[in-house]
Amino acid sequence: MAVSFNHTIIASKDNEESARFFRELLELPEAPSWGPFVNVQLADGVLLQFATPPGEIEIQMQHYAFLIDDELFDRAYQRLCDASVEHWADPQMRLPGEINHGHGGRGVYFKDPAGHAIELITRPYI
């Protein structure tokens, strides 16, 4: 069997809020959820499983990048702007309110409801 990525658990403060944020931003349908997880399924079958860490564990920021087409980028970026989500053209967060044009495409960085660093790109880096 070839190796493929199947799922990841993303720590969240509010599982429903985080899943809804990604579903609405990336125009994804609801996915079946179970146990402590609220799931979002990407087109390639990968599951994003949102779960609240147990006890008083502080959520550590992680980085998640999504490769999307130009049309979805336009709509998602407009949603970010309409919702006044702070965003940057760079991962160091030094170019606020901008997008980048790296690798022959476009990209933007912002934080999700749990504080994770999210990146949307229209062209892969390699």
C-alpha cells in the first residue's frame, strides 16, 4: 500500500466553532463526527478532527497550509476580509492586510479560532 495522509487532530477551544470556521471558509460539507471529535473532510479524504485538549492543557500554535484553486482563494479571502480577520502576506506577520504572490500564485496567512497559523496558497512550493 502506498503511504497517504489520513487525518490529524487539531486542538481547539470550541470544536464546533473551529469546524464551522473551516467548513465555511473552504466551502466544505459537514462530515460524520464521533467521540470527542468534530470532523471536517477535505476533497482528498483527509479528515481534520477538532478536539479540545483534556484538562488545563494550553493549546500550542501549529501551522496548517491548504492548497486551493484561484477561484476558492478569491472567495475565501473575501470571507476573511468581510469578517475582519487579521491576515498577513508573510509567516512572520510583518505585512498586515496583504497577500503574497510567491511561487507564481497567491498566499495569505491568518489565525483560526484556536490561534493556529493557517496558510492558503494557490500554487505548491515544489
